Amino acid sequence: MITSKTWFVARFFSSFLIAFNFGQVVTAKEKIILQSTTSTANSGLYEHILPVFEAQLNIAVRVVAVGTGQAIRNADNCDGDVLLVHAREAEERFVEEGKGVFRADVMYNDFVVVGPKHDPANLRALGTVREALRQVALTRSKFVSRSDDSGTHRKEMRLWASADYDPLPASGDWYLETGAGMGATLNTGVGLAAYVLTDRATWIAFNNKSDYEILVEGDPALFNQYGVIPISAEHCPSVSGNSALKFVAWILSETGQEAIESFELGGTQLFFPNASTNFEIDVPD
């Protein structure tokens, strides 16, 4: 049994390997609920990394894949043990309100703007996403938004604000809102020959690209950070706190980070590990 001590992430996980002996047969399989995003789930990331985690720690993970806003609301309602989402301000607020134990960076990728190859607003020639969105508004070119309070939608609205433009008055005209996930929104965009903001991982995994291309990329404003949060047992007494901490420790460990790094589609890496290691995890008995 692990005694009540405070360990740095790497030291805790190393000791955990010894204490629990991954080869040992455990009778009852523990279970946790991971509230996460459609972008991580639809990319196939969890199908790649969770079998490794479950085989090593004998903890089953059920993923609930929704928009980040809904995932946070679900966690607030105690329907989950761990959050893995991408809306840093909301994540930090969740922890500050005592609903999460702590928040840690876990991995990143980026957002891109995709559109038809003929690029009616000529976004390809512009240097920043700010300029691109202003050009979309100026030319009244079709743009499809998730409008679902997801991390991607929240990012999009911040980007519009940085472009000094509010697209909502144009809703139903050139600005079209799906209220749906990333895959459905991309399908709508392709069907309407509209521009779409998407995370790169979902775009790479998307099968209905037609003549669509990435037209805006590489701007630092498109950086997409993911964070992981074990849900607080004080806020949600029913939470599987120990198992949640084991999952978080694993995904922040060298083993978990290597599992993320090794996930590729068509030879392209989709997520880049950058685990926080500058804080401590308190491991209860």
C-alpha cells in the first residue's frame, strides 16, 4: 500500500510502479469516468493510450466526449472523476472554486482554419488569423462555427474579439452556427464551401476533406493547450479520488507522455506532450 506522502509526479509514478506491480492480477477492476472533448476522442487518441493505462493499472476508463463547456458542467454536477479539456481560463476557475484538486498541462497541438481550395476570401495570402477573420467578415464569406461552448468555440470567439469583430449579428447570413461537434461542423462547412476553425488533430482524422485545405496555420494565437484536472472529493464525495489521481499521475509520467507522443495518423503526430512537473501531488492512502 502507498503510504500518505507527497511526491513529485515522476517520483510518485516510479514508486507506484514498484508498489502495485503491473504484472500482479487484481481481482476487482477499478473504474473512472473521464470527462473530455470531442477533439481528443474523435482523433482516436484514447483508443491508442487507454489500453496501455488499463493494462498497467487495472483501472477501466469510460470517456464521455462532449464540448469542453459541457464537460466542465458535467464535472461540476459530479458526473465524472477526471477532466481533460482545452479551455485554460475555465479550467483554472474550476480549480479556484474548489471543484478540482489541481490543473496540469498535459499536451498541446494547434488550431487551423480550413476552407475550399479556391479560397474565395484569399486567406492563404494573409499572415495571421486576426487578418484572416477580418477578411472573412469584410468579404462576407461563409464561415461555419460550432457554437456549442466547446473549447474550440471559446477559442474562436476570442479570435474574433482579437480581430475587433463580433460575428453574431451576421448569424444565419454568412456566419452559420451548428451547435454541434467538430466532425459535424466540418461536414457542414464542406457542404457549404465555408471556412471552419478546427483543431488540427480532428482535421487530420477527418475523412470528408473533399477539396478542402489548411489555409491559415502557424500563428501563435492558434496554440491549443490541453489540461487535466482530478475532480475534488470535497466537491463531489462520490468521486473515485485515488483512481483519478493514479490516472493523472500516469498521463503526466514519462510512460503516459510517451504514449501520447507515439500516437500518429498517416505518419503525422497529432498531440505533443508537455506535462507540468512544477507542482506536487498528494497521494492519499
